[in-house]
Amino acid sequence: MIRPLVIAVDGPAASGKGTIAAGLARVYGLPQLDTGLLYRAVGVAVLAKGGRLDDEGLAAQVAKTLDLTLLDIPAHRTRAAGEAASQVAVHPAVRLALLEAQQAFARQPTGAVIDGRDIGTVIAPNAIAKLFVTASPEVRAQRRWKQLSGQGETVSLAEVLEDIRIRDARDSARDSAPLTRADDAILLDTSRMTIDEAADAARRIVEAARIRSNG
Ligand code: C5P
């Protein structure tokens, strides 16, 4: 039996995984879920309620009642939203509250492309293709700085690099579903690649995984 094509794309902030995931979704005609937006939405909503990001109970309550149709909005793409996301993402109760929706997305008969930090390890461990996308902190900072500046945020490259280092450390060190490469994920370092080169490399990795899975 041919299994639905589920593609897990993990990696640190601004590694290019979102662009790669969107490209793969287009090529294969699959629905895509950017799971970072879930955590961003929770962080932003906690702050909007006047709550604290270290209040696990409040953050979990917000996560349970999240409106999944309202994820991709500009307020979730800001620097502050990324930082808030990473702080609420350390809470096991928040991760648990978001687990089922993500796993349901991965179970769709159409297949799916899902990107985040724990997709290949926790959300979709049986995905047919797993990519771990990375790039040097300096390259990622440059990319994120361009994106944030383009959105009208006033922030220096040095501040963005510092954000990235803090976020990498927090995401990798947490106990609950830390950022880590699954044993069977293929590493794709995009530091020296253009967007098109990275997209091509990702497609080759998925094609090889599909051939393997069809035996
Ligand atoms: O990918 P993005 O930068 O939008 O993610 C924001 C934050 O959400 C990450 O720094 C991470 O802490 C958290 N996250 C996570 N697990 C995921 C996706 C994102 O912990 N699957």
C-alpha cells in the first residue's frame, strides 16, 4: 500500500525551513502547516490578556482554545511574537494542548508538509521524508533581519543575532520536545545556498525518500 506523503521539516529559527516547506507543498500539491505559528499565536494571546509567559496554566488554556483559522496574521510574524513563542513553547502543558491538532494534520489522507522543531521526532515520527534544515547563526540573523526590516521593524543585525542565539539555546535545552535532529532526518545546510538551490536540494531529498518508502 502506498502511504500518504508526509514531509517533516525541522530546524532552528530563520534556517529557511518555512520557505522550503512552502515550496515542497506547492510542488507536491500538499497542505502545509507552519507549527511555529501555533506557538506564536499562544504567546501573543497570553500577552494580549496581560498574562505572563511563564504562567503555564494560562498558556495551556489559551492553547486549548486557539482559533486555528487565525494563525497566519502579521501580528504573529513580529520579533516579539517569535520571542514569546519560544517562551511558551517550553511548557509541556502547552505542547500537549497543541499535539492533537498537529497530529491530525499529519494524518490527512492527502499527506502533508509540516514544519517546526519536533515534527520528525514527536508529531510525525513516521513521516516518509524528514529534513533538518540549518544555516549558520550569522546567515540566519541576516535573513531574519531583512524580513523584519521589510516588515517595518526597527532592529539592528546584532540584536537579531542575539535573539537567534538565545532562541537556539532555549529551544535546544528545554526538556519537552527540544529542537533536535531525528536520527533519520537528512541534514540540509542552506548557509551557502540561494532559495532556489535550497528548494531543489529539498526536492531531491524528498524524491529519494519516496523511492525508498515505495521499496
Ligand atoms: O519557527 P518559528 O520561529 O516561527 O517558531 C517560533 C518558536 O516556536 C520557536 O523558537 C520554538 O520555541 C517554538 N516552536 C516549537 N515547536 C515547533 C514550532 C515552533 O517549540 N514545532
